[in-house]
Amino acid sequence: MSSTTTASSRTARSKTRRGLLERLGPGLITGASDDDPSGIATYTQAGSLFGLGLLWTMLFSYPLMGGIQEISARIGIVTGRGLAANLRTHAVKPVLIVVVAVLLVANSINIAADIGAMASSLRLLAGGRFLIYVALFGVVSTGLQIFVPYHRYVPYLKWLCLAVFAYIGIAFVVRIPWTDVLANTFVPHAEWSRPWLMVFVAIFGTTISPYLFFWQASEEVEDQQIDPWEQPLNKAPEQSKYQLGRMKLDTWFGMGISNLVSFSVILTAAVVFHAHGVFNIQTTQQAAEALQPIAGRFAHLLFSIGIIGTGLLALPVLAGSSAYAVGEAMRWPIGLEKTPSKAPAFYLVIAGTMAAGMALNLLRVNPIAALFWAAVINGVASPPIMITIMLLANRRSVMGHFTLTRRLLILGWAGTGVMTAAAAAMFITMRG
């Protein structure tokens, strides 16, 4: 064994002994940001409309979500480049343009919906003017991304992940029929109707979203570049055991937390709203206010704080994924670790995407409706992007000896097939 390999093995063992929080990063942040206000609104709608009947989707979606996120992260770790940079090199230009354009549109709508929901929640708690809060959240989030280096910013993102536990907390302050919960969790059932299929697509659209693919791949690269020891695996294959092992733990833990929170939100909406005859939540204010007389003020407070906390976590992920995609496609200097003077165009995309989200709130669209439709748009946008990722991840010219294992091939294509079939079924019922 060479001295270089021996030193690499010692370094890997030393890094493996680090604490859990230190080993968690892109996967945890990605998973927690998946439960953004758009996701919370979608899961609330699912529980209020169909009761416990959609709980099984969380168990079903977990391996599919974990699989596609692991594949996206794997591309970043192996190549040392994000998804858009790999598409620029290995795909035809029209494919790159379409993928990045779809991502930008979906992210801008999602940012607008998230900021609107956060502003509505803060107004509910503190009073004040909606548009002032829209500007506050937009400007503060943009400023943090631009002026705080990634290595200083990411610990705060990790702590913001705790916001998602607000929704697990709500489930402990309401009465739950556990026998029915278990039955609906492990026994799937479906309906062939437009409302059910739209909610199903929205659930999968907010669980398996394009911005999550791009963000995690790029952040794996960002972490790799910060660490002086880590290198892309196509240059340092001896690091694969540590890097891929850490990434798998991080990814599947993060996605597990995400789905546990999603499960809790559907469960709470089912037993608080649906069981009491509230079948259609139209605004975040209505959702929070409806919780208070049924589940108590504490549940109402947790719901509102959770919307704000998860939004603060999701906004940089949404805007950042847009900037990484555009920057990689255009060959610009990119990275949240760079100063604005060294990556001006990258940060301009972040600022522009956030500004578009703030501007869309001038239309004063119903927050819950906007959040729900953002999830539906993500559900429709995901299949073509997932197909592109799967083809990319299994090419030897891209991945070398690290093409997909049989496990990842099955999970990735299964997830792509489910997303495609769900979106197609929704369109069929809409035409009918």
C-alpha cells in the first residue's frame, strides 16, 4: 500500500469518528428544506381533504426520494461539478437550456409562494403590513446569502433544520386514532379523480423537487472544495468509501427527517381539520386559526413559527439552486464561499430570483393556493429532469467506475416512473 493511500485511509478514519452533526450537511439541509411552506401547505391540504388516506404516500416516497437525492449527490462527489455543469459538457445544448429554464420558473414561483406564506404567518403573530414582511424576508435572506461566506452560513442552516420539528410537536398535542393511522400508513389506496390526482402529484412534487437535485449536488461540491483533503472521486477513487459513506448517511437521514415531518403534517391536518369537517384550507391564516380552538393555542403557535422557520431555510436553497444551475450553464465563477466581487453574476441570479419572488407577491395571490400550485408545478417539472439525471449518472464518460449500482438504478427509475405516471394521469383527468 502506498504512503499516499495509507495517509488517505488514516484521514478517512479520523473524519469518520467526528460527531453526527459534523458529518451531516447537504443531505440534512436538503431534506429539511423540502418541508418548506409549499410542502407544509400541500400536506395540510392532503390531510384536510382526504383525512388519513394519503399517509401511505410518505412511506412509499421515502426510498424514491432518497434514491434520486443520493444519485444527484453522487454525481457531484464523483465529478466535482454540479448537475448543470455536467449537462453542459455531456448533453446537447437544448436539453441544458430546457432543464435550467424549467428550474428557474419553478423556483421563482416557489420562492414567491414561500415568502407570501411567511409574511402571512408573521402578520398573524405580530400584526403589521403584509408587503413590509415580504420585503423583510426577501431582503434579509438575500443579504445573508450574498455577504456571509458558506462555511459561516451553513451552521445556521443546520440549526434552522430544527424548525421542522414544530410540526412533529403539533402531532403530540392532538388526539390521534393510532389504529387507523397504522392501517392507512401500510395499506395504500387511491382514487381516480382529478382532486385526488392533483393532490398526489403535489405531494410528490414537493417531496421530489428539481431544486433539491441541483442544490445537493452543488453543495456536495462546495463542501468538497472547502475541505483540503477531499477531492472528486474520479481523481481520488481511494476516498470513495469515506465520501460515499458519509453522503449516504447524510442523505438518507435528511430525507428520513423530511418524510417524518411530512407524515406529521398530514396526520395533524387529518385529525384536526378533516375529522372536524374542515375540508378545504384556503389560507395560512385560516389553517393557523382553525388549529387554535381544536388543538389549542400552542399548536396554532407552532404552525405559524414553523412556516417562518422552514421558509428561512428553504429560500437560500431555492435561490441558490437557481444560481448554481445558471452559473454552471454559463461557465461563470460560482459558489456561496466566494465573495460577491469574485462571483458577481452568480449572486446577481440569487438577488434576481429573490426579487422576482417578492414582486410576484404584489399580485396578492392566495398563499395556500400559490403554495399548492408551486408543488404541482414541481411535480410536472420533475420527470424530464429526473430522466436527464438518470442518463447522466449511468454514463461512464461522466462517472467512470462510479456509475449507478443496481440499487440506485432501481430506485432512480422507479421514482422517475412514478412521477411521470402521476403527472400523466393528472393531465388525463383534467382533459376528461
